[in-house]
Amino acid sequence: MTGDETPIGLRARRTGGLRGTARVPGDKSVSHRALIIGSLAVGETVVTGLLESRDVLDTARAMRAFGAQVDRCADDTWRVHGVGVGGFAEPDDVIDFGNSGTGARLVIGAAATQPVTATYTGDRSLRARPMGRVIEPMTVFGARCIARSGGRLPLTMSGAESPVPADYRSPHASAQVKSAVLLAGLNAPGITRCSEAIATRDHTERMLADFGAEVGVDTDDGRRTVFVRGQPELRARPVNVPSDPSSAAFPVCAALIAEGSDVTVPGVSRNPTRDGLYRTLLEMGADITFSNGSVAGGEPVADVRARFGALQGVVVPPERAPSMIDEYPVLAAVAACAEGATVMHGIGELRVKESDRIDAVARGLEANGVRIEEEANSLVVHGCGAGGVPGGGLAESRLDHRIAMSFLCLGLAARNAVAVDDCTMIGTSFPGFVSLMRELGAEIAEAGTGA
């Protein structure tokens, strides 16, 4: 979505309960990386279960622009013929990442140590998001960048012709920054290191190792330092993308708060750097069980079953934030239906996502009768108990797919319907979300249709 499409408002109202099996799309983080790392490998990478959302499709177009052959096949698999490390060609045109901060930051990293010049842009939302946190480490490798004020897109970057390895100490708990550094390090001689104070999602490290890169972790100084040895020959590998835990969070959380619900989501990634939401929900007393554990695409997976029940507010520690950073909006919807207060610390990173998610969640909850306390780096939600959220208000999505889906989930448990002003951007991460929820029994319809 560009931000210029005609808004489509939706309204969700209390249901008699959600029931059934919800097959959610492939993991977005793994999908981006499969396309990028497959494009840097030698040979053909076959990807199954790829998330075919707008964000991921924009990354596929970017890889084609750099010379990789990326094709969707009739059997729903994707085949990526890579150009090898250091093999990027110079794009003929501007690369547009739409709404995808992950795609933009990771691809900027992959191109930073290759002798090509490219210009990157995105939609109105992405052009307002900070890119300086990625630009800074890229200059350490020798890349030259020109961006708008505040380090914002559009950005033109000339990759380093004689790259040097980086030893970067990241001030941000950001998997995107770490991944950009590691991807840039692939085409630099020697060892590139990225140090982080709090462990962030490790999909890049896992996949690089699976493709043959020498990747390791050092924790001797109290920080987690990931390193990669440059100039490997990455070997094409099949990638089976697991179901996205961030997408699974929506039917799971809706089932926990909508009375009479019993929903199973199969094959969900249980990567320990991504399971913070599920740990938090269990602490709240959620009726969640895991079964049929296995491995897909190098990631642990399991079926998740969620059933309605009483929930209690908890304190979510700041060190948990990286493992659930995308799930705080839907956690806030759950917290609104719990007894007592839920306190979320260390979530300042939410202010630089697709929107200022702390403010968007706070204003949406207030509009629906839920009391909150908001600070720069924290949010307190005072729960109304099961079935106690008044609802009846309008939540502004602010071109943010997770805000839109979270408030639609809240509407399924509130006393009165909850409306969301614009839901057109949901397809950036979860195409088919509304139809999936309706199949489970959710009452979601366009605003003004009497739903």
C-alpha cells in the first residue's frame, strides 16, 4: 500500500466464539531472508511456504533488480537462482520497498559492500521511518550514503568498492540492524562482528549457517556478539518457511478473549528469540498448549491450541521486548480483557515502527473505554476483565497493519463493536486475514454495513 489508496474501514463485533483450525501464512522474517540469502548463494534455492504479502513481494522485486532470477512456480514454490556473494548488478531504476522496513534495511545491508549504486524509497509510512541506524554501520564498511534529513528515504547508496570488515556495537535492540551488518559482512574480507546488549531474533544467523557461511556467537563480555567470516561461497539450500508466530498471534489472542473459542494454529515457529508473546500469555493464565513439535527451515515449530479463559494482568520485563516486539499491540488487546493491570516495560522501539505503536494503541484503547498510562518507553493497560471492554469506539490504524488487526481482535470480545478506520494495509503482512477470521466465526464487515 502506498498510503494513497482509498481507505477501507472495518468493524468487528462480539462473536459466539471462534472455532476451528487457522492456517496462517509463512513467517515474514524468514521469507525476506530466504529471498535475499538465496540471491547471494550459488545455485537454485527452492522456497516452500513463502509469505506472499506485499512486503515480501517487494523484496522479491528488489532481488530481481540486483540481477537474481526469482520465480514463482505453478506448485506454489519459489525458485531463486542466486548471483553469488559480491555478484549484484546495478539496478536500472529506483527500488521501491512499499511499507517494508525489514526488506529495505536488509537489502541495504546486502548491497553496502558491493560496487553498485542504487536508490531506495517506499510508501509514505516507510519514508517517515528512521534509516540512520542502518546507514551508520554501512559507512563503516566503506559505503557512501545520501539520504533525506533524519536519515530518511529516499536514500541513494554507493556500495564500497574495497569494503573493510566492521566491528559494530549496536546501540539498538534491532534484528534488522544486526542482520544488515551481517549481510554486509559477507562481501568484506575477514571477520565482521555485531554486538548487541539484548539478544534479538536470530533468523539471519541460522539461515546463513545453513547456507554454508561461518557464523558464530560470543557472549564473553556480557553482550551477545555475532560474527560472520566474509567472502564465503554460499550454497543454495531448500527453505521450508514455518508459519509466522506474529501472524499466529492474532487468531490465538482473539481465541483467548472471545468467549467460547477453541482455535488451533498448526506449524507455528517456536524460535526462542520469537516466543516472548507466548511466554507472557502463559504467565497471564492463558489456556495455550503446544503439540506435534518438529523442525521446518531450521526453525523449531509446533501446533498451537488456544481456548478462552480468565486472564490476569502481568508485568512484562524490558528484556523480553526483542522476542515479541511486533506482538505488543495484540497483547494490549488481550490485556484490556484481563483482570488487573498489565505493565509493558522497555518498548520504546515501538515508536519507530510502521507507526508510533505505543501512541496508536493507547489512543485506540482509550476510544474504546480502556484506561491506560503511557510513557516514552512503557505502557500500562488497566484490564476490564473478560467481556468487560466497553468498545463502541473508532481506532485509527495509521497505515499500520498490526494496529488494524489488533483492534479487530479486540472488537470480537468487546461489549460493543470496535471500528478501524483503514484496513487496506493488512495485506502487507497477512493477506487473507479477514477471510480466515470469518471462517473461524468472527463477525467482521465493512464499517457502515451493520456488522
